[in-house]
Amino acid sequence: TGVVTGEKFINSSDSRIKAAMENVDHAKCARLVQDIQPQTYRRTDLGSDTRRIGYLANDWDPELPTEFRNIMGSTIAEDGTELLALDYTRIVAVLHGSLLSTFARIEALESRLS
């Protein structure tokens, strides 16, 4: 908990440390993007009235297919309560998959017009 500031954060992603790689189902990504809405909210634990934009982990949790579960995590509140958390960096891959699905649909529609 708290603020972390850094110039960059790098995650190991080399294919040499991965096995059984498969392309993501773009339709699954598109469904998540359509079903889960970004929210604005106030964080009650920060003592500020500043509104923020983001997601509710509770919205992602029941919607994620098994192979996307690494988006979910948890943290512990000051009172010891376990809170749901999200790995926003992994959500980028869902957004990318949804964008690829959209491109495919656009290309299919454009080919019908030609």
C-alpha cells in the first residue's frame, strides 16, 4: 500500500521462459470490454474527495475466464480485511485483444462494401 514512483517497471516476458503459448480468444476480450464499465469514484481509504477513474475489481472477478485469472489479486486493508485488487498492466492485453477483434470486424464489413 502507498505510492510507488519509478521511471519504468519491467516485467520479464521473453518467450524462452514461457511454455504452451496460445493466442487469446479476441471475442472473450471484446466481451469483457463490453461488459465491464470504467467507473469514476472516490477512494474512502485515502481521505480525499478527489474523484478517480478506474475499474471495480468486483466487476472483473466473476467475468474472467480461467486463463485470465492472473488479472485478479488481493491486498489487505488496515483493518485486516482482504480486498480484491487488479493488475492493470494485464488489462492492457484484454484491451489489445478487443481492439484486434474490432479491427477484424471492420475489415469484414469493409470487404463486403468492395
